[in-house]
Amino acid sequence: MFKWRENFSCNIKEVDKQHKYLFQLGENLHNIIKTKDGLDHYDEIMAIFKELEEYTIYHFDYEERLMEKYNVSDIEAHKEEHNLFVERIKEIQSQDVDLRQDKVVMDTLMFIADWIEKHILKSDHKYKDFLNEKGVY
Ligand SMILES: [Fe+2]
Ligand SMILES: [Fe+2]
């Protein structure tokens, strides 16, 4: 479901590495419900949500500092998108996950897929050429 392709690349090594990690988290989450083994996966699901939360902190921080360092335009709008992602992850974690594990996981997978398309492929890709031209790879 979350297969990395070269067109996802921002051509900046550390950013790509961090984005790939989000794909990995999405894939891990997908694997949990894909098995349909009827077992309880609450702990595994919550562990991934925790990792997602940590991811948002260091990845967004890394990206925003990089953008600030090189004075990329529209930083504020970009930060706003990051904030919305953080809020959504908090919301996801604060629901009653236990009784509706499959539903919550499916919603989260859709949210991540949507994020990849709308944020990584659009907003993140906007700074790609600019930073590459500044020698950031
Ligand atoms: Fe990003
Ligand atoms: Fe971003």
C-alpha cells in the first residue's frame, strides 16, 4: 500500500530518509489489519500511533529549520499544514481505539495516503528545486 517510488523523492537525502520512514509506518500499520487474524492488535496499533507522533515532531522540526535556514517562501503556510497533521494524529490517539481498531486504522491509512499525495508530493516538492539550487541535497 505504501510503496516508495522515485518520484516521491525531494532529492534531499535526509528528507527522503524521513519520508521513507513514514511510508514504513504506514506499511506496518497496514500489515496489522491486513492479516485479519481476529486477534487483538491494540498494543501494536497504539505503538505505531506513538511512533507517528514522534515522527511528526522530529520530521517537521527538521524540515521547518531547513526551510528557515534557506529562507524558503511560504514557510508559514507550510507550518500550518504540519500543525494540522499533528492535530489529526493527536485526535486519532485520543479516540476510543480499542473497540474500533479496524475502523481507526483504516481512517489513519487513508489520512497518511492523503498526506503523501497532498503534502509530500505537493507542498514538500515545492521547496525541492529551490533547495537543490542552493546546494542542499
Ligand atoms: Fe515532509
Ligand atoms: Fe512538509
